[in-house]
Amino acid sequence: MWASFSASAEGSRVRALVYGHHGHPTKVVELKNLELAAVGGSDVHVKMLAAPINPSDINMIQGNYGLLPPLPAVGGNEGVGQVVAVGSNVTGVKPGDWVIPATAGLGTWRTEAVFSEEALISVPSNIPLQSAATLGVNPCTAYRMLKDFEQLQPGDSVIQNASNSGVGQAVIQIAAALGLRTINVVRDRPDLQKLTDRLKKLGAEQVVTEEELRTHEMKNVFKDMPQPRLALNGVGGKSSTELLRHLAPGGTMVTYGGMAKQPVIASVSQLIFKDLKLRGFWLSQWKKDHSPDQFKELILTLCDLIHRGQLTAPACSEVPLQDYQCALEASMQPFLSAKQILNM
């Protein structure tokens, strides 16, 4: 699955962003030339087209993630590539097809690679490139969290923090497609109105700041909206405590990230008197618990939403591979308004 790590004589053959040990991404990631592995019977030669930089990619390089590939490793867990050639036993994809990784740890930050067929899933090549490149992680997480924890009906509401994140933007759009109403919490910032307008354009019904969430005025929000039975937490700390405060009795808060690097604190009274449920979601675990066909079905469901214009890629900034240092730096800034996408 991995390309060999000996330096390539031709230099230009395969360029990849490699890290030999864990640490600060801009210090440990290097652009290197790699040999392309030979294509075996069950292998697929893929030319990568585009690959995003996600928070999980950064965490993996830092060494604090639930899944760490053996080192040295090529960075990147998501992206889209085009099939160049296939081995004699490959039946699921053909040259010209677009493919995305079926599992994490594949190493997508490279110009081309040889992967096993089972490590890939084909996607329609008539969806936008940015949508294909960002399809395999955040929209999948958003869809499963909306579907798997509470039996929500059209007209029900969902509250979330980190609403401007990749997952947050996917939640807004998928919820709208399912007829669900969203209350979206964001951090206060200089361009708040611009952000609010952008999220509402995606389908957000309410956009409030973390500070507004703590005020009595929030009662007005629930005057013409049912109390949410589902809360989605990508932050932790005080923000997650506030989400719990606004949940309907018997509701569920699903934690999928911890940007604040603070624990989730739930008051004893909320747990006893409101019988709230605290759950977690990790897409890699969901994939382990479900068949490859079920993941493929999920991808096709999301592609259908893309075709219908109900799911677009998050705001993206495309960066050439050689400018990876700037892209890594930008991806770690607070109030990030655009997802960094490496163009190969």
C-alpha cells in the first residue's frame, strides 16, 4: 500500500509530504521524492488530484490521534485521485475513474501512489473536484451523527458548536436536506455578520455566538422552535456545557472533536433531572463496525445530495503542493474561514 521510501533517481516521479517523527507539522513535514511501487495484481495506480488538510491530519502528525500509521508516513487521510492503471485482478475500478480512500492512514498528500483496490472507493467524476476531495470525512461524520443517535423528524431541531468547521457546514446542509432546523454556535469574531450570512445561505436557521448562548435571550430562539433533542459537540469545555443546558429532556450530545482541548463537563442535575445522554462518534470506528458496502452506500447518498445541489464543499483555499508550509500554517490558525486544499 505504501510507496517505497528510498529517494527516487528521477526526482520528479512521485513527490510526497512525509514526516519521519511526530511533532509540529511545519517542522516535521518535508516534501520528498519517492519511488513508485510496482503495480501488483490487486493494485491500483492513482494520480492524486487534490487533498485537504483536516484537523485529524494535524493531530496525526503531532502524534495525538486514535490511529497512527507507522513512520515514516505520508500525511493526509482524505482526497481524490484519478485511476491511471490497474492490476490484472482489479474489477471495481478502471483507468479514468475518480477514487477516494476507504480508510484513514492512506497518505494522500502525494502526486501519485499505488494502493490496493480495497483501500479505495470510486466516486462519480461529475461532482465538483473540491466536493470529491472533501467527501470522505466531514460529510460522512455529519450524516451519521444526524441519523444514528436520535430518531429526528422533519421540523425537529439540532444544536451544534464549531458550526463553521468542515463538519459544521456539512451538518447545516444535510440537516436542511432532511428538513431539520439548526441552531449554530460560533465564536465571536470581527467578521461575524459575514460568517452568519454565509452559514444562513447554507441553510442555517439560527446563528449565535458562544456568549449569546449563555444569555437569557436564548429563550426567544426556542419560542418558535422545538428544543433540540440532539447536540453535536466539536469543541468541549464550557461550550459543551452550554449545549447540554439547551438540550431537551432525554436528549443526546454527541462529541466528535475537542478543539478547546478541555474536558466535557456535565452538571449532575442535568444528568439526573433531564436524563441527558453523552455519546461519542469517530468515523474510523463506524467503518470498523460496518461493511465496506455500507460505507460505499453512505458515499453514494452524499453524492446524491451533491448532485441535487444540497451539499457543497466547505469554503476552500487551493494551494500548490510545494507551498505546503503555508497551507499547514494556515490550517492551524484560529477563526479559519477556508479549508486548505493541496493541489497536486
